[in-house]
Amino acid sequence: MKVSIGDVVLPGDYFDEISTDNAKSRVVIGPGLRKEEDHVYITKAGVLKKKNPHTYWIDSYQKRVDIGGSTTAALSYLSFEGATKKNRPEVQVGDIIYAKLVIASKDMEPELVCIDSFGHKGRLGVLTDGFVFKCSINLIRKILSPQCPLLESLKNEWPFELAAGMNGRIWIKANSMKETIALGNAVLGAEFMSQEEIKKMSNNISATLAGHVY
Amino acid sequence: MVPERLQDFKLKPLKCELNFLSKSDGSAILSQGDTVVLASVNGPLDIKTTSQNIEKATLEVLFCSKEGKPSVADRFKENVIRNTCETAILGCLYPRTGITLTIQELENYGGLLTCAVNCACLALINSGVGMRHVVAAVSCAVNEVGDLVLEPTQQEAESARALLYFVFDSRDKNLVTGFTEGTFSEDTYEEALVRCRLASDFVFQFYRDVVKKYSNVI
């Protein structure tokens, strides 16, 4: 079936708007789209989106990120700030790492680093204490989006740290167990809420929490 | 397609819930009439080297019947579903990995296999695995008089002279899988194929409605 921007699409649908665009400009075909001979075909179910000038993708629901590897990723000892062969960083098996991918190719083992290209660690590195839970990728994208009021409204209520990874894992750390649980529930509860509902929920949670703490 | 003709094709009422299971990568529960099937997808995952394929993903299908006892009929269903889904999945996007598809029969009042194939397709849609197209299964029975009955009930299927199963893709409505039981003439087969192909539109429209319902809340 032929579809256009904003439509709900299924795998096997195709759309033609790209080919009719100005041929000189660069077109970016994002996740969920695949070019085959004559048309651009859709490979995931969701909503077809476009960002000007020529970026197209499918907004779909999924729990697993396609980083090109179902296998384990490599993390080098030397990919930490100030690490040398003699001065090894303190990383144990089972530690939670906030890292980014340098290689994400379909045919090679993915590789992680905890430094940027200047050799600084920034916020990357081992995350100590805290609590990790899994969620869908859509939720990660949702809370990371600048329009989402969740973290904006929660951060004024009580102090906490949060790291949301695009692999569907969120790490949170707050001063007390109660605050951690409240934060975790707030994040998970926001998955299917609109912006107004999220604001209302954050207020509710902070009010309840305040009632318990004092 | 003539609208009046489409009205004649009454399929069983379809009801579906996506993301039914919290831990799997994708899941769906589908009821077609009184027949209910639950499907779950996990993957692409790392699998043991002996079953890895360097060119595409390995699809593993497990069919669990209500009694829980594995039988030859279940293996047959697994084979049909695996072959059907392998054409639908873009396996070349996930080389050297495995995708597991688990199907649990919950209620069987006829049309179990079509329900299982459709449910598997919905679970794959929910998991976000790259797919070439979606598939829709429609079954058809030839009764004692020789008339065609779409989506037969248990009684109709038992008394039928022949049963025909078809699976179509969503691109050009090509036949993906087709198999039959019993005796029938070549013309009957041709007519059943045409009717089921028309009826598959309902199933594809249903998939679209389900995805639409879920895309509003994300």
C-alpha cells in the first residue's frame, strides 16, 4: 500500500515522496525504512515521520535497540580517562557503565568507550550505587526529549541523579530508598502519559513523598 | 474490488492486545472468534555457533498446545509458521543471530493455525524486527454440498470435504504459504484462492487499526 508522511504504516508499505523530491539534495533514510530497486519500503510498524529537509524515519515501539550486535560489546581498559597500560582503571565485572559506542557495525563486535575524542571523561564512566531498571526505547526517547516535562518538574522536588541509556536501561540514584522508588515509579508511569498528565503525576508524587518524609 | 462482494466475506471477529507479556521483546494475544492464541518474540539474540547462519537470522518456532504434550501435529504447525515468518522477516539485517517465536494455544474452536500465523505476525510487528511485509492467513472449507465457507467453525471444519489454508503477503497479495487437506477440484481451489485473497484485506486492515491504536499513546 502507498503511504505518506504522518500515516500509520505496516511493513511492506512503500512511499514515493522521496523519489519525487529534488534529486540533488541529500536524503537520509532512517530506521524502519529500506530502499529496494524502485521504491522505499517500510520494515517496521509505526508512524512515518519527516524532518526537513529530507530526513525520513519510522517512529515505532520496540524494546531492543539495534546497535548492530546481539553479542557482547568490547570495553577496552584504555578507554577511560587517564588510563595507561600501567595505571588501570577500577572496573569490576557487574559494574554499571555509562558509555558510548564507537563502533556499531552490523558485522563487527561493538566497542564501547568512556571518554570523548579529547580524552576527557565528561559524565561517562562507572556509575556507583543507585538502581538500574529496564524499559522500552520509546520511554528513553520520551524522557530525553526536551519537550518532556518529567525531569524538569521532578528535579525541583528532590535531588537525584539519572542516566538514561539508549539500550533501554535507566540508572537512578537518590538520597533515600523512598525517593529512589518514587523516582523509578514516576519514570515508568510516564510511558503512556501525555505532557499534562506527567506534570500532574509529578506533583502528586512529590506531595505524597513530602507527606511521608516529614 | 466490488464493495457488495466484500460484505459477503464475514470473517470471525478479531481482537488483539499487543505487548501482553512484559519480559519478551514483543508479544501479542489474538482472538479470532473463540480461538485464542498468545505469541511471544525474543530476539535478535546470540545463539550457539552451530545453529548460526552467516547470511541471515535463524528463526526458531515453538508451538505449545493446550494439553502441553508435544505432538507431530505441533511440529507440522511449527514448520508452517517458521517457513511463513522467514519470508516475512528481513533476516539479512541480523546475521549470525537467532529469533525465537513462541506460540501458546489458549483456546481452540477451529481455525487455530490461521490464528497462530496472524498472532505470530502481530508479535513480530510489536517486537520491531525489520520485516519485508506482513502476512495474513485465511482458511476456507469446502462443505458437503460443495460450497465454500470462509473461516470455518470447528463443526464446519470437521464435516468439510476439504480444508484449504492460504497465507498472503501485504505487498502484492502474493501467496506465501498454501496447503490443503481433503479432495477438491482445480476450479474450487482457484475460487477459494480468490476469495481468501479478498478476505485477507480485512486482516491487513485489522493490523493497521491495531498499530494505529498503539501509536497514539507512545
